[in-house]
Amino acid sequence: MSLDPLLQLLRRKARFTDRELGDLLSLDHAAVSARIAAWEAEGTILGHHSVINSEAIGDTSVSAFIEVKVTPERGGGFDRLAMRVARFDQVVSCYLASGGYDLMVVVEGADLREVARFVSEKLSSLDGVISTATHFRLKTYKENGFLFEREAGTERLAVSP
């Protein structure tokens, strides 16, 4: 099943007005409003957010990507433990993943020590967590479809003989 065209547009840019969305999709703006309200009520649309360039506002917090290996629970698989991890305030995102680990957890903290403390005191100590590997974000180039740096002009370098 393919994604509804209205949802595709909202995923790319949540700040479209209902009228703009209606014009783009040849729909009445009242119908667009009603569909969005219904999706919000049923939980299809969980929220709206802005992509913020942390460097531009002087934000010095850190983000980490944590690979987590876990023991699946009998009758529950990964879901119960993943939901326990996802409920921590420091966790921004939590995904079940394929490959060498089971969960990919994105965490934010005020500094490296705060993230390290979270990993050692909260995440690693959970029953069922076998191991973790933490990778800190050094720089963001693109997030949720938005480029963080404008490309320099396609100026050619001078060639000297």
C-alpha cells in the first residue's frame, strides 16, 4: 500500500496550510482539514515538528546513536524492552533494526557525561540488554530531508599550466 499523497506532502513540509495542500492535490481545503483531524485523532499523525540547526542557535547539547543488543523475551520478542527504553526522557528515537544489533536508540544530553551516565546507569542495567555501542554525532549534514549547509556555488577551480 502506498502512502497517501496528502501524508507525503505533510511528511515533507508540515507547515503547508490546508488551502495550499488542497490546491496542490485539487481537494477542498475543508476536506483536507477533516482528513488531517481524523488522522490526528486515530494516531496516524502523531505530531508536527521543526528541524532546528543547533549550531545556528549555539546549542551545545550532544546526540548519540546507541546500538543495543538484547535478549528477546518469550512471547513478547523485542517490543516490551524496546518500549521500556523508548520511555526514558533522554531517548529521542528508538528503532528495531536488522544486522549486528537489535535496537538503534537516539539519545540527547547536555554533555558527553550525561549521555555516558544514561548508558551506564539506565540503559545497560536493564534486564535483557546484552551490550551497547555508543556513537556520538559530530556534525549534521541532513536531517529529516533538510540540508544543513547550503552548497557553495559550482565555481570551477583555476587550472594553471
